[in-house]
Amino acid sequence: MTLNILVAEDNAFTITQYTKILEKNGHSVTVARDGQECLEKYTQELAKTEFESLDKNPFDVVLLDNNMPKKSGVEVAKEILDKRPNQRIIFASAYDINSLLKAPGTVPESVEILEKPFSLNTMIGKIQA
């Protein structure tokens, strides 16, 4: 099963590692190097798919780092979830995302946490689950 994955990460080495392992497992990867670029790429893809189905998300998974330039992963997640509340988002972060996301309200079921450090095999398992 090929998944369409949006990866938002500002560390070039990490991007390379994620892209290699995801593509090796047959997935399509779109990379954003900061929070603002992630939102732009998400919105562009959303515009392409919104007439196909109102329920279809532009990406199967959005893999987010939290600590990024321009916009944090939490800010990006909130904006994406405003547009598509059932978008599957996986935070790959060393930060306590639960406390950040819960600030006002609860974390949607579509948001998952992958706490750094983790192995690439653990990441693949989580994404393909």
C-alpha cells in the first residue's frame, strides 16, 4: 500500500533519512523545511483534491517536527485540523506534544505521537499501522 506522506522537518540529515526509508518502503514523500512551507504544500494539495471528495485528505499522513522555523508543528497541526479535522498527523518530536496540543481542548484521535529518539523501523511501523 503506497501512502502519500508530507514530511515537515527543518533538519536536512533527518529529512534525508526519513525520505530514504519512506521511499524504500514504497511511499510517496513531499518535504517541507519549515512550518509555513508545510502549510503551503498542504493547501496546494488540498486544492487539487477537494473536488474529488470532501472527505479525502490530501495526504495519508503528515509527519511533523514541532520545533521548526516560521511556524511550530503545533501551529501547523491546528491549522491543518481546522481544514481537515480527520487528517492523520504524526508528531516526531522530543517535546511533550500532548501538553502543547491540549492547551485549549483535547487532542483529536487523528493526532499521534512518535517520541524522539526512535528508530526508523519504529517510524515506518507507526506510519503503516
